[in-house]
Amino acid sequence: MGLLDPLKKLLFGVKGVTKHQAEQAVDYTKEKGEALFDKTVDMMKDAGEILGKTGAKVLDKVDDLWEKKPETPYNQKITDTPSPVSYTHLDVYKRQVLHPAPSLTVIQ
């Protein structure tokens, strides 16, 4: 029995040291995780502010461009004689439905 008592003390000592080290590891991990979370929250706040400022700048530029837009053919009154390149849906309708092209029939 003299040999078992020192072995028991050794095993329980190792168990106590291991438990203590595990607790320290858990505490360290919790501290680092909280620090990482706080940094992440700060980074996301900064990113949100940057995106908000950039979005506001983009909207301001769009407003400026809208106010400074030149007169385009789309803003002008459509004339009675269409150009040879542009057709409206009404022109296409007139050409296809009202005045269809003659059909080509092969006579055998």
C-alpha cells in the first residue's frame, strides 16, 4: 500500500493542474473572444458610416446630373416624319398589318 498513496497523490495533482490550466484557457478564450467581438462591432459601425457617406455623395451627384441633363431627342416633340432609322411601334404595326408585304408563293 505504500506505493499506491504516492501514485494517487501524483494523479490527483496532475488532475488539479490540468483542471486549473483548462480554466485559465477558457478565461483567456472568453477575453479574446469579447475583444474580437468589440473590434468587429466597431469595424461594422465604421463601415456603415463610410457606406452612408458614400451613398449620400452618389445621390448628390445623381441629383446634380439630373438637374444638368441636356435636352435629348426623348424630351423633344415627335415630328410627323420619322427618320429612316427610328421606328415606333405604330410604324411597325402600319407596315406589317395594314400594308403587309406580298407573300411569295412557289408555283409548281
